[in-house]
Amino acid sequence: MQTILVAGAGKSSIYLIEHLITNAPKNKWKIIVADGSKEAIAEKIHKSPYAESAVIDITSTSDREPLVKRADIVVSLMPPHLHIHLAKDCLKHKKHIITSSYISDEMKEMDAAAKKADLMFMCEMGLDPGIDHMTANQIIHSIQKVASSITAFRSYCGGLIAPDSDNNPWHYKFSWNPRNIITAGTGGAHYLLNNKEVFVPYESIFENCKKVKIDDLGFLAYYANRDSSRYLSLYDVPEIKTFLRATLRHPHFCKGWNALIKMGLTLPDDKLNISGNSYADWIKSKTGYTDTNTSLQEHVARFLEIEKDDKIISMLDWLGIFSTKAIHRKEQSSADILLDILLDKWQMAPYDKDMVVMHHEVEYIHKNKKIQVSSSMVLEGESRDHSAMAKTVGMPMAILAKFALTKKITLPTGVLIPNMPSVYRPILTELRHHGIEFNEKVE
């Protein structure tokens, strides 16, 4: 019997675990699901005889290492900084590992050792990063067969709320790790535009977000995502002039979030002693409110240099940040207070549906003619738990694990992203069978 260790039973794990359990009887698999929450594991495995619960502290070697030793492959949905613990165990016990997170510097340093041990350490195997790499490289490689000069690449992806469940002025609800929303863009952005490197500091990420049109959805706003330039060599596009990876949001969201940044409400390290204070007191202290003849809303409008009847003020008011309601924590940061607010205001109801949108645009020259290929995927979730986000993050990992154990593909070795045809072709084919598919246009 082969054993799969799934580390992490959070929001994004449900499709991953269900797919592996569904395929377990035929393949004689045992699925060990490890997490710090007994309840989270139980919700995912449903007392399946092919699954085993392991309530552990992932940072504890004595908890973790015996499970890695038992496994034939490890699939990690843990927070990014925790993958390295599993990766070190995998190297020690010669096990393959699949993660959904960006390759960390620590993980990158294990490349030579993983190759020497003939191991696959496949990172960035979720949605974004993950499906974006596979579909983008599929387009790029197909173009390179007929034209060598790819001049522009733009890739956009966003986890949004489905139109039928969109009932708040921010046009957003949580479908994945909420803290990741608070920290979005904090590292700034770096990309290539018209052959010039562009660096965007965090404070400017959400200013004047541009828009892109998505078929059947209309215009969505986007902001540059992290360091796009690190993928230039991995995508093998030496003549490219524009290379941008970006995150999609509703235009109102970007304007509202830019206001939160300007007010300092996303700061994770401004430790505040707010015992007995209200949300309004917090906003007053963050924005320098002193004129008691002016309403807090009017003051904030002036602070943000917008009109007092601007939609942004009503969006902030909807969050409750002008309220005299007491904050129930003592010492914490502005980011902590904001997260508490958003966990309440942006939670999905049980039958709410999320939506994942991915869109690529690739421009190239063929016979002296400029051609653009666009490829789009719009997927709605089934419910709050069976979300489009969980499906698109979990299914690529589950399918790769299945292919690895059934030897359907020859596994590449080293610390990798899924940009090679031997991996992305069969996985994208199977994803289509699960409703994750792209519509392509050539103009």
C-alpha cells in the first residue's frame, strides 16, 4: 500500500483530499491528513477507511518526521514558511514533495541536493502560482514552434466573489487565507514594461489600478504581483519587452484598499495599546483627527484628499471603522484590528459562491505581423466550502501526486515549478475533465 501525507487541512484542502480519497480504493492508497486541528481534519476525511488523522505540531520533529518517513509522497498546503520543515525531512528520507507556495530562498538552496537524490520538489503547484505557469508556458511553447519573437506577456489572476453572491460595496469576500489579503502587495512589485524595469513600492501598489476586459465579466482592475522579473528566465522569453504578472480585483476594491493603506490601517508592526478605545478612536489616532467641529467622515475625506460623498467613504463606513463600538483587544497592530473587522464583514455565507478568474495575454511577431493570443478561465465555486479557490489550488497538486504514484509521468528532479511539457500537458488535460478549462482567442 502506498501512503500520501497531506500536510494542512485548511480552506484550500477539501478538493485535494477528496480527490485522493476517491482514488484510494483503486490504487490501494492510505491518505494521512496532518494538521493542528482535529476538527478540520475530520471535516475533510469524513471517517473514510482510506484516510488517517494526524493531529500534530508541524514544527515538532518528533510529530512530523515519522509521518514523512511513512509516506511515499508529501503534499503540503501549510503556510509557506513551514514547507521547509517537511522538505528537509523529505530530503533525509528520500520522498518527493509538492507545495502550492512560491519557492523560498531556503527551498531553492535544496535544488542540487534534491537532484542528487533523484527527488521532485515541485513548488508553485496551485492556482497562482501553479495553473498560471502551466497554461502560460503551454501558450508560449506553442508560439515558439512557429515564431521566435514573443514581445509581451501579461498574466492576471484573482480570487473574487461570484456575481450572485456579490452583495457588499467592496465586491469581495474571503475564499482563502484572510491574512494573505492584509499582507497583499507589502513587498512591492517589479516588472518589465516596454523594455524598462518598473519598481512599485507598497504605498503605490493600489494607486490608479489599471483595468483589463474579461469576456462575459467586463472590466476588472489589476495590481502588479510581487517580482514578475524572476520568471523571465524560467519562461524562456529572451526577446520580451513587457512581462507582467498581476492580481485581479473589482475596481472599487482597489480604491478602498488604497485608502486603508494611506490611513495606515494595514501596518503589522504599529503596536497599539487600545484598551477601552473604540474603532473611531483608532481612526482618529491614525489620521490625526483634532477638529471636533468636523465629523470623522469629513476629516477622513480630507485626509484622503477626496470628496466627503466619495464612494470610498461609504465603503469605509460599511466596515464600521467610524463606529463608537469598543475594540475588544488590548495590545495589537492596526493590521490585527483590520483583520478582525474583515473576518466579520467579508465572511462567506454557507451557500455563497466564489469565483476564480485567470487571463493571459501574449503578443508575438509572425511574418512581420503583430498577433495577440488571449486565454481566459472563469470558474465559480459550488459553495463556501467547495470553493473555486479550493478546487483550483488543490486539484493540480492532487493530480500530480496521483500521476507520480501511478507512474503516469516521468518525474523531473530538483526544486521546480511546473513549466515543463511533461508535467503541464497531462495535468491540464485532466483539469479540463474537472471543469477547469481555458477559452483561447487569437487576434
